[in-house]
Amino acid sequence: MKVLYNGDFIEKKDAHVDIEDRGYQFGDGVYEVIRVYNGTLFTLKEHTERLFKSAKEIGIHLQSTVSDMEEKLKQLVTENQLTDGGVYIQVTRGVAPRKHQYAESLTPKITAYTFQVKKPVLEQTAGAKALLSEDLRWLRCDIKSLNLLYNVMEKQKASEVGAFEAILVRDGFVTEGTSSNVYAVIDGVIRTHPATNLILNGITRRKLLEVCAQQGCSVDETRMSKEELLRAQEIFISSTTAEVVPIIEIDGQPVGEGVPGEITKRVQQGFQEKIKQESKASISS
């Protein structure tokens, strides 16, 4: 397998991380995960632009352009003959002796590789369980940084009790999942947290809002309380790798009738159509 390593394509076995890389020592960097369908990078531009935005927000200055990065990632998919899967790309601030402050002259380190994706078909079809967790993360969740320790901890807790996701609650209001955005159908309206610093404005989230608009679904991007979430008729989550997954149980209590709801199913179907349309358009262009 080939990996993108600081601008070059090399064998995975030859790639290595410097012990003084700030990404390794401080989590000082940003990343993206991009889905590949039929050999095409889905929403490539949106992901790449967000990568550059996240890097800029933490003071990492990338020398390449968004279009240059896009071409490198397309080449990586071609090199590895990936048909269905994903691409992980990571940018760290660079290598330097370990101390908190850093020199502006550091050279960012960029790595990317492809991987297979196991679509959660069972959960997408039958629905999944979730639990509620307190959101104790930092206040710049809009930056897709490498600092995911709390997300990992809460996701592990969920996994250990057979739940698919942990839904985070800050000051009594639902923000997002550990690796997903969260939506609730309340009185026929899809509610989801607004795109503020308290959540990551997911690329799949953006596409789902387009789908909802096309389908005439009512969407309200205002924060919802934990109590509102728990009385919702339907709940679903979204992410790049999981796509759209219905949540049918939270903390042992059924959501609605305890089965995937009709609005959720419509959104799922609409998203699959969106994937086909945009992938086809990308290939033809």
C-alpha cells in the first residue's frame, strides 16, 4: 500500500513518525476522513477546505493549495486502486524539541493513507443504541483537531455496554456524538444543534441539510435540551463512515416506538441518492 508522506508516495512500511513530531507529543495537528465511493472521493472539496480552515485556526500554515491537495488525494486513491473505502489525512505542526511553545518556522508534516470501510448495515437498517454522556471537551469543537481523548473515552464506555454512540450533553443541552452529529424529530421537525464552536459542522451534516431542504423536511437548527431529546419521536446520527444511523434506544429507554422512523428512512434514502448524484457528477467532470 502507498501512503502520501510529505508530498511523496511511498510504501506504508517505509513511513515513520519522528519521536519529536508535535502531533505525536501534543496532538498538535488536524485531520480529515473522506469517504470513497466507486473510486471517487465524496465531498472532496468540502473536506479539503475544512482541513485548511482547521489548520489556519490553530496557526499551521500550509504551503500547498486546496486544489493541489485534492489532486494528491485523488492520486493516492488511484495508486492504491481503492474502489470503496476511505482516506485519512493528517497535518501536524512539525518536528521540534518538546516544549509547549513553538517556532513559526516549523514545517508541517502531512500524511495520508487509504483504508477499507465496513458500512454498519445492521445499525443503518435496524437502528442502534446510544447513551448520554456529559460533554467535557474544550470549547473549539469546530476545529477538527487530533485531540480526541475525551471522545475516545466516551465512545469506549458506549461500546462496553453495547451502544453504538455516546451522545454528549453540555449544560443540559445536546451538542453532538463522540464521532457524529445528532438529530431529533420533535413534533415533525428535525432539530439539530447549530453550527457553532460547540460542534463540528460535519460534511455529512451539511449534505443531510441539503437533502432535507430538497425533500421539504422542516429543520430547526436550534439547540435542544436533554429532555427534548428524550421525548423525540425519532433520533438519528450522521458521520462520514457511518452515513445515517437511526438511534432507537437511549440509556435503555426506547426512542419513539423503538424502531427506525419514517422521516429517518426518508433522510437515509435521500442521502444515498445524494451520494450517487455527486459521485456520478464527479466522474463525468
